[in-house]
Amino acid sequence: MLIDALQCGRFDRKVIEKLVAGGFGCVTPTLGFWGGAVEGFDSVAEWYDLERANADLMKIARTTADIRQARREGKVAFVLGFQNSGHFEGRIRYVELFAALGVRVTQLTYNIQNDVGSSCYEPVDTGLSRFGREVVREMNRHGILVDCSHVGDRTTLDAIEESEQPIAITHANAASLFPHRRNKSDEVLKALAAKGGVVGCATYRNITPESACASVDGWAEMVARTVDIVGVDHVGFGTDDSHHVGQAELDWMRYGRWTRTEQYGAGSKTNSGPSKPPEWLPEVYNLAEVPAALGRVGFSREEIAKLSAENWLRVYAANFG
């Protein structure tokens, strides 16, 4: 079974069919980057509609038992998540409401500072706000996994310390392997591992070494080097791959409603469009090639199972059962 802790874009039946065929047991889609509670409610409702229309292929998972059941039934499970905490709208009670609706993952910030904490792109990372500390504790209480992928290092370290449960960096790489503000320092990754968390290695070209984009064995080697930093129990997959995403969707991810100035996200002025996928991963469904590649770089069968799914299942179980 493969678990991909972060994908984004628009999911439809064809995408779901390919995920099933590719051996995916569970995927976390992105229900929102920007927006408030009403847009968040709309996104959750749209996923309920998608599940009803494709009940033969998919299941919205609220627990790890749901993920395993979906796998036995030949379906792909979806763990609903957001890439920002704006849907809480500064209201601590909304954490419980979204948890009751089935949301199981929320990233504390996206690409700008918010009322919870700082993003990785802020010139000064001020750490978790007082409200942010309340949000982390409330997410713990109600079974929502704390995600710090786009979050600044200081805020991430605060979240790791504040959380009673292991947290996640669902889609990033080690900055020591590819220096980029979106990637995570060894200090952060080791703190994450010390509290039982998991980092999902990404395939997104803008934050991934060229050798890991050139071949599946190169990506497996990057996974191995990440394991060298944090240990085999604290690494998984989080591709950050997209479905049906063009320039308009990319602009929404980068600009939202907060700016009129040019924004590039993890790209740059000379690399402003949608990023080219890795040569070995023209579509995310080719991720099924990874377990064999992990074996070729020296991982045992048990270790491959941890990296492919079991590490995520452990963190999921700790957070939402």
C-alpha cells in the first residue's frame, strides 16, 4: 500500500481510478489554500458529493481503520486536509466543527503569516502566536493532525513542542539535501522525529534535488539520505503532486486575495510557471515504482513498508485513531 500525504488540484473519477490502479491506499487532498469557514464548509461538502458519486472507488477516512477497510475493498481512502488554517477564522470552536465534519489534517500556515504563526517565507519568524498554541492543543483534542510543511522553522519548532501528539511535515524535503526556504533544517527534522513525527518526501521539482528528479533510483537515494537524518520510522511520501492544475490554479495558490504584487511560491522570476514533473514521474500514479527502487538502495521489505505506509498510519493513529 502507498500513502501519499499531500496532493492537490481537482480530483475527478479518472484521477481516482488511476490512484486505485497505482496502488494508492490513502491520499490527503488539499481542500483549500485560502479562504474562510464558508469556503471550507463548501470544500468539505464537495468531497462528500465526490464520495457519493464514486463510492465504488473511494472512501473518506476518519480513522486508520477506515483506511485499512478501503484497502481491503479495493478503494482509495482520502484523509481530508487543508493547507492553511484560515477556515478556523480565529474561532477556537471551529476546530471541533471541522473535525466533526471529517477534516483530519490542517497546515498551520500557507505562504504568508496568519493569526496562528509564521510561514517559511516571512523575513522574521515570530513563532506560534498565543492563538496558535490554543489551536494546536485544540487540534490534538479533536483529532486533527498538525501539518507544518509551509510553516517557518521557529513556528514549526514551537508546534512540535506544544503538541501532545506527533505532528507532520507532509510535503517537504531536507534543506541540507536541497537548500530552499520551503525545505526543513536538520534541527527541525530531528525535533520532529524526537516527538514521533513524520516528514513526507516531496517530488515537487522546485524543492527537490535534480538527481532525485532524474530517476526513481535518485529519488529513492534522497529518501535514504533523509532516513540518515531522522531514522527510518520518521520518513514517508508526500509528493505535492497536482491534478488538473494550470496557470490560473497556480496563480490562486500563490496570490490568493492577499496581494497585487508578483508571487512565485517555491518558483522564481525565471521559473514562474507550473513546474515540470520529474522525468520518472510524469504522473503521480507512477509512484508505484518507488518500493522497488527503495529495495535497490538497500532498504529491507519491512523498512519499505514503513516508508510506503506504516509510518503515516502510526502518526494518523496517534492523532485520530
